[in-house]
Amino acid sequence: MTAAWLKLIHVAALSAWCAGLIFLPGLIRRQARPDLAEEGGVHLRGFVRACYLMVVSPAAVIAIGSGMALLFVREAFAGWMFVKLAAVGAMVMLHVHHGRAIRTTGRRVPRAPALEAILLQLATVGLVLAVLWLALGKPDLDDSLFPDWARRPRPAAA
């Protein structure tokens, strides 16, 4: 029963986090437009910041925390899980990038804001699809893909 509740929490939080990661680049690009520099831009900047701080970031923490709990409850120590964790790590890096972009909007103008937003969205969608494929498909990955230290358990502490 615990695993079912953890999975529900994990999927809900992951959905909110992924949606935020996909939509934030477009919102960040929009708030950087010069024609929104007046009052409307201030409100949009506040909205984007609030979304990041009050929705997307807590969803990320809950998704990662519940995912780590599921990892130990289900004992899913397989090759596909380690590749999935690497993809989640890349999603965390995108999350940090979005936070930095929100913080610096107004101080720097991206050279090609539309292209940057589209590339970030494509990267996010690719990572989300990779995580879904790995989690749902659980592909049987050859152990030789991983370094020797990752395939052996650590010796017990004395």
C-alpha cells in the first residue's frame, strides 16, 4: 500500500515539474521582450518567479524525494534505473538553468531568445520522454555498459 501512495505522489509531482520545465522557457522569453518593460512586464516577471518558486521547485523536490523513496521500497537497483537517474540529473540542471534565467532576466538579453527557448523546450521534452521510456519500459541494459565500480556492491563497513 505504501508503494502505491508513493507512486501516486511521485507521478503527480513529476507531472507538475515536467510541465513547468517545458513551459518556463517560453514564459522567460516572453518576459524579456522590450515591449513588456512597462507595468505588464513587472506582473509577468512576478508570475514567472512565483511559478518557479511556489509550484515548479516544490514539485521537483517532492518528485525526487518520492522517487528516491520508491527506489528503496521497490528495490529497483537495475541498470535502467541508473540511466534514468542520470536523465533526472540532467532535468535538475535544466531546472537550475531556468532559475538562473529568471533571476537574470532584465539584466541580460539573450542573443536569440526564441531559439534558446525552443532548444530548452526540446531538451526538456527529450529528457522527459527518456525518463518515461526508462521507467515504463525497464529495458534490460547490458551490465558492460556500466563501469566496474558501479556493478559491485560496496564492502560492508567494519
